[in-house]
Amino acid sequence: MERMADTSASNSWKLRWLNARNRVLANPAFQRFAMRNPLMRRTARYHANAMFVVITGFVQTKALTATVDAGVIRRLSEGPASTGELAQGAGLSLEAMQRLLGAAKAIDLVELAAPDLWVLGQRGAALSSNQGALAMIEHHKLFYDDLADPLAMLKGGRGQGRLAAFWTYAPAAGRGDPAAADAASWQGGGEGAVAPYSALMAASQPMVAEQVLDAYDFSRHQCLMDVGGGHGAFLAEVAQRHPRLSLILFDLPAVVDGAKAKLAGRGLSHVSVRGGSFRDDPLPQGADVISLVRICHDHDDAVVRALLKKAHAALPPGGRLLIAEPMAGTPGAEVMGDAYFGLYLWAMGSGRPRTPAAYLALLAEAGFASAREVGTALPMVTRLIVAER
């Protein structure tokens, strides 16, 4: 009772402080004073610029998309080019290309090496070789269509737009009976129904795999099973560093049908391919480490709870489970975990971003003896949680 009173008093003081702070910050006279005051000017300018970036963020995104679609990134990755050459390649007028290049220059996609001689900027150069990022830029057109009226998207319920249609396995929340829609979506329509998202995952997987492989040593294990592993992109990256590790791929039958040929083409015919649904079927046994790479945040709590229990049952004593994905509450990358994935997964119709603490609680509930977060070099791209059975 005494603790509740202390908490209530603390909340009361915090609320009064926040209200007082916000009244000051909203006061135009204070804003003008902060801009003129030498001690406060730098902070005031920082927050003003940050707010402007938020306001103009969608325009910057569209400028990026247009620069990629116009072939500017691809052409400049081959060497310098003039405005006229870039305009001709894109089918744009000279004036239109000048406007596009000005926008691209402002966000460091391109820069001038000499008068009317364009080269890639620092961000453009990094983007030019990142096939995963380029694939996501193309894919995001679906998401941005859903975001044209974000309030309508939220009012309409989860999974009502083009993005949900792309992710064919996502439960069509709000479309009749969610349970029936969920079951139907998992029965699928063959490899063609899942090919688009399998291809997207394959293109974007290497940058995630690099983070996981740099952070975790798989050499201590005998056999890795990647659950929801698509066409085996993650396992292929693991195999390059740990060729002696036995590998199992588990995914929907329609997905693994396409995975066999792709794995064979990469010299990985030895990968054991198992078809099934982790919603409906138990996970195969035999692996002493299981990976869930960008799987959990795509699914709601009930599905994740059941999946973690199945992983626990499939592992031997001392076996480990790896959860790798972007997470909510990531310092310095809150926009990625909380804003981007929060709305993306709503549009997709399934899942939600979770904090590492939320996963630790779910793992304890599933029966794992211990779990901890292992640091990665780019937590914005993926964070890693390792649990031991």
C-alpha cells in the first residue's frame, strides 16, 4: 500500500513537470528567446531541424524512390554522367532531371564532381551495392499506398490494404473470421503465391545474417535449424562461415519447394529441407540450435508463445534458440522499431514490434532456463536474443 502511494506521488510530480515543460516549449515567446540565446540556440536549432526532417520525411523518401527508379543510382555506379545523359536514360526532360538531382543531392545520394558532372554521394555509393535495401525501396511502394491516408488505415483495422495482399501468409485481420482467414492463408496456393515475399526476404537477408554471424559463434553447435527460413538465404550465409555445421530448413511446403532448387544452385544440396507450418505442426527435432530470423515480430502474441514452446520442445537440454530481428525501444533507432515497424505490421495485418524485455519474458514463460541479449554492430538492422533450454 505504501509502495502504491509512493508510485502515485511520483507519477503526480512527473505529470506536473511535463505539463509545465510543455507549456513553456509551446510558448512562441520562449521559442524566439531560445533561438536568440547563445546558450540555448544550438539545442533549439537541433530540435527545429529534427522536426522539419519529420515533416519532410515522406518527400525525402519519394525523392529516393524516384532517384532509384530513374536509374540514376545504377548509372552513376558505372561512372560519372552529365545531367543530359541521366535525363536521356530516365526518359525525363532536362529540367525535370535537374530538379530530381537537386533533391537527390540534398539527401547525399549524388554530388557534383565538376560542373555538370555527377557522381554518387556517400549514401548513394553505399546504397548502390546493397541489394536488400534496393529491394525494400521497391517493395515499400505497397506500404506507401496504404499510408496515403494513415488515419483511415488505422480506422479500417489491420491488414486491409495492398501490403497485406503481398504478405499472403499474414492473417487477414478484420476480414470475416480471423481464425478462418489465418488457416486459409497458411494453406496457401503453391509456390507462386509465396514467391514474391520469399524473393524479398532472400534479397534483404544477407545484411541481417552478417549481424547475427558477427555476434554469435555457431561453431559450438552441431546442427542449426532455421524456422521460417524461406529459400535458405540465412542458411547459405551461415554455411559460408561454418561449412561443417549440419543445416535444416523448415518452412511452408510451398516455400521449401522453391528453396530446394535455389539451395542446390548454391552448392547446398546437403541442407535438409522440411515442409510444415509452425502454427499447426511440431518443429522437427535433431538441431541443437534453432534460429528465428525476422519471424516473431510478424506474428501476434498467441502465435509467438506457441512457437517458442515448440522450439523449447524441439531442442535438447542445453540447446539454444536465437531470435534475430529489429526490436522496439532500440536506443537511437526508436523510429525503426516503434514507428516504422509499428505501422508496417499494422498494414501487413499481423504482429507487432517488441522490446528485448518482452521477448525475455516470453522465453521464460516458454520454459527456457535463461535468455540474454547479445550485442550486434547495427542494432537498427537487427538485435539478437539467445535463450538456452
